[in-house]
Amino acid sequence: MKHYKTITELHAGNLWDPPQHPLLGLVGCLSTCTLGNQEFTADCYIIAFKKIKSGIFMYGRTPYDHDNGCLFFTKPRQVIEMKDLKFEENGFMLMIDPDYLNGHDLFKTIDQYGFFDYEVTEAIHLSPKEEQIILELHEKIQNEYFNNPDEYSREIILSHVSSILKYSQRFYKRQFIDRAQITGKITSKFNDVLKKYITEGNLEKKGLPNVSYIAEQLAISPRYLSDLLKQESGKTAIELIHIFLISEAKNLLRIGEKGVTEIAYELGFENASYFTRLLKNRRE
């Protein structure tokens, strides 16, 4: 797998013109964009908007209409892979070296945007109005990037980047709702995985399942799963695991054949006193 240490290397490796700034790259994704058929990593954040003419682009393992544009985000060292894709000409890719953020609020806050931990297949599919907002912000960044940059350019560019991230947070919430309508309630599917895990005797063999395991069974990234569950149920994945197991524990207690400590170990809790506290809190 190819790894690009700098934005200049990323430009050179894809036969693009050298970047205007060594820590900031901005390119248009034309139909011949070389990133349409390769796998790579880079030491930079990437924000990309693409309108797909043909090829396979999956979101949560669900194919989406290619007429609308999609916006995706990757963090340094995240694997990027797309195959057999052809793009329309109004796409773009913005590459930001972490050092470019030094001294700006985004240096501390950029990693708080969970979508940088999503997979490329979990991109935002924009509505026409959302698409227009992103393209207008891109145009403002482009004007600062190419037209006589000065001492104010970095601050202005990063203010527009910040706006893209804030709008994207809003757009993702809209998409979570749409996704639930299309593929069903994720909480139910989450609980189905837990039921199967317990039925197969994995609690006693392997202990409590973690979020990564359940996300893998559902073919989505852990962070994306957590955000979907939070949007749908108001609870974190860990909270839902505990709620599910406490419900199982209450059923076992009603049967009356086992005590709390025995049930705790059976349900994968190594610390019986911690389990007892959870059980007490759920009863209150």
C-alpha cells in the first residue's frame, strides 16, 4: 500500500501540480482523477467532495443513488480505497497537514468530529441544497488558496473549513435518520447481534463483547455505529450493552436458580460488585 508522508508527495504521486502551500493541498477531482482506483494512506486530514458518474461506492454496505454528491473525511494514516470510479468535474479534495492547524482552534477540536473515524464507505450523501452549501464554501477556500495569499489567508481558509465541518455534523444527523428509514432500526440489529453472541455461549468463553466486534458484525465502523445508536436511542453502545445484559440478568433472577454473583460471571462480568451496582442502578 502506498503511503504519502507529505502533501507535496501526494501531489507528485498523482501527477498533480505542486501545492500552493506545503501544508495545504487543494485539487479538483476530474473524471480522470487518479485517486479513483487505488489504495493509500497519507499523513494529513482529507475532506473530499465527489459526484460519481459510474463505479461502486458503498455506504454502510448499502449502494446509494450516484446522482447526488458525497462528502467524506479521513484522518492521518486512515486507509483510503475506491475502485473503478469515474467522477464528474465539480468534485474537490482538500488536504490539511496537522501542522497547518497549529495555533488555531481546529488543532484541538478537529478530532472531536466523529466522522473522521468513519470508513470511506460511510460518506455523507448530500441533498442538492446541502451540496450547494459545501460547493460555496469550497469556492471561498479556493479563492484564498490561489489568489494572492497573505497573512490573513490561513485564518480565513480555516474558518471556512470549520464551517464545512459544522455543516457536515448537521448533514450526518439528517443522514442517520434517513438511514434508519431505509435499513431499519440499528438498535434492533445491535440487540440481535448481542442475542446471537449470548446464544452461542460467547459470554462465558470470551467475556463481554466490545463495540468493535458488534460493528464488524454489522459491517460498519465502530465510531459510525456509536453515532448511529446515540442519534437513534440517545444512549452509547456501552450503555446499550449493559441495558441488554441487565435485562438478561433480571430474567435469570426471576427464575431463581442462580445468585447475583453466579449470573454476573455467566454474563461475562469479571467484577461481580460492578455488575451488582449496574443492576441496582437499573432497578432505581
